[in-house]
Amino acid sequence: MTSVAFSTPARSLLHHLRRGAASVKPRQHAGPTQFVRYYYESGKPAAGSQAASARTVDLRSDTVTKPGPLMRQLMAEAEVGDDVFGEDPSVNELQRQAAELFGMEAALFCPTGTMSNLIAVMVHCRERGDEMIVGDLSHVHIYEQGNCAQLAGVHSTTVNTFANGTFDLDQVESKIRHGYPDAHYPRSRLVCVENTHNIQGGRVLPLAFLKELRTLTDQYGLKVHMDGARVMNAAVALGVPPATILQHCDTVSVCLSKGLGAPVGTMLGGSREFVARAVRARKALGGGMRQAGILAAAGKRALSDMVGRLQEDHRNAKSFAQALLQCDPPVYEVDLDAVETNILKFRLRAGAGLSPAGLCERAANVSEGEERALGGSGVRVLMFPHVGGSVRAVWHVDISEEDTRLAAVKMQLVAQELVREKTRAQ
């Protein structure tokens, strides 16, 4: 993709408006991590300018995608039945399709990723007081309300998450309980991994790490579950089929409603015995749906036709990251090597005089100066303040290459405003 030129950002923006893998280091030590946790309602960007001419580029998450015309047509025409009776042909076909794609025996259509992860834990950890080992920055641990403890009675112990989403396997081994049925300790049952890793900026777990982890868990009779909400992004980034990644896992949860663009749904894959038990857990959690084929039709299109295009999101994220580094003088900090998929984490340089939340507010609004420079036009870029004093931006099917260029130019304009304000204050 052609990089954005910034020598005349205002004219460039007006012109566009008028046109319309990290190496495996499983034995290293992770340092302490301090961050403020932001997600959805917390740290939400301001509504921004409501100028009719402003163009909005929504980079808050890949969950904001909307089904396109063909997907909506397929949903409207879907053949349906009672899925609780196992009689919905569209759901049955989606589950067969997903199992084949994952290289697993069976799959189950679930309403959400949070539910499917919980179901996996409930099936693997069948007794209250069982224990799972998770990364301390994992979505399961931080963003799912501790539901495994709340609803399943499963205890979690954490290991330190490295910058690339992996963790120290020596530390994992040290957390495995021994001596069952000693009355003092829970029983280790499960290790959970996340791929791609959300908090760490869409990082892809290296295959060598997954293989080594599987060797370790097999040694102690533990299962491996992958929170693979964005595992299709990982597969595209590595250039391998999803089954190549998932061969090292017992089960996986794969979201259809993120980069794949479906409105609802997550696929939970595993053995036939696992899925049979998962059906019972899903029912207990209220996830038994009836004529769900309307939703499954969108999922079938997501798995058939939307996976290959994820590379466009990866390309756009990389292009935007490169554009941030072209600011002169430099205002933003970006680790280009860490931009592996569709999620970008970046920071303001020290002394910029603005918080991540403040930057998101600036980006989401069209300033008076911007409107004057562009003849009343402008661009609103929606992002979230994120962990570690960073800002998160996420690409998806509804963000084009043109949107990416416009967003990059807007961030250059914001950077120039900050430099001017700092100069005036000196």
C-alpha cells in the first residue's frame, strides 16, 4: 500500500474527501505491567462533531461491522428449523463447515465468545474447585467478569503474559498442582491461550510456542483451550490453514462477529464427546436457540468468503502505523514489528501534553481549524484509550484503504495542533 504523504495535510485531506511473527522466547522473564483497563463503556470516545460533512472512520473495534447486502440476503433466505431439536439445516451445515475448517471432529454454534469460552471451561473442568492456568492479560481473565468462578466454580491461576502474547512455560509448569486428591489444593485441568492476543495488540502466537505448550500439557494430562476469537487473523498472518494452528489445542472458540463480519455468533470446536457435553452446558447457560439458521447463514458466509480478505485489514493497519511514524516532528510511538494483524497499539510521545483519552477525544471531533482549512469538511476517527497508556485502533471490513488514508491524515493534523499548542505554551 502506498504510504500517506504529509507535507500538506490539509490539502491532502480535502483532496481525499473530494475523491470520495515474533520469535518464540518461552523461557524469558516478564517484567511488571501497570495499566489502566479500558473497554467499551470505560474510556469511550466523545460523540464528536456532528457536522453533516464529517466522515466517520470507526476504529474502535472489529465488533462494529455490519452485514453486507449479500449476507443479509442469505440470512433472509436461510432454511431453518428447531436447533434445540437438532433440526436446523443451516446451523447443522455451519457446524460441519467449522469443524472441517478447524480440523476437529465437531463444532457448536454459540451466541457469543464469552459464552463459548465459559462452556469450554465448564466441560474441561467438570468439578467445582478445579483450576485453569491463564495469562494475566488474557480476555478470559480480565474482560469476562470472572464468569468461570461465578458460574462454574473454577479457580484461575495466572502466568505473566509476554509482549507477543506467549508466556513462560517454566512458570506454567510451576503452577501445575500435584498430589490430587490432597484436600488442600484444587486440581489443575486446563491451560487457556489467546490468539490473536487482544491486549497485546493483535499479536499472533508462534506455532513453536503452541507445540511446546502442548508437549508440556500432555506430560501432565492437562487440556489446552484457545480463545481464538481472532484466530482467522492469525492463520492469515501466518499463511497457514486454521487447522495447522489448532492441531496443538483440544478446543477452540472462534468469533464470527469480529473481522469476519457476521452480526452474531461464535463457533466452539473440539471432539465429538466435548461438543456433546458442550450442548448441555450451552442449554444450562440459556444459549439454546430455536430457528437460529437465520444467524447461521451469516456465519456460513463469514467462514466461506470473509477469511481471505482479512489480509486487507492487516495491510491497512500497517499502513496507518507507518503513517503515524511520518509525523515531523515525531508525536506518536509505534512498534512496527508488533503490528502483525488488524489491531494497532500506539502511544503519544512523552511531553505531548495529552492523555490517551484526550487524544481519542481530539480525533473524534472536527476542530474549528480543521473545518476552516477544509472548507467545512472534516474526518472523525473513533478509537479507544487502552492499556499501558496506549491507544487502540482496529481495522475491519467496513474500513477501506481510503478510510485509512483519511484517518492517517487526520492524525497528522492532530499532531500538528499539539506541536503548535506546545510551542505557544513555552
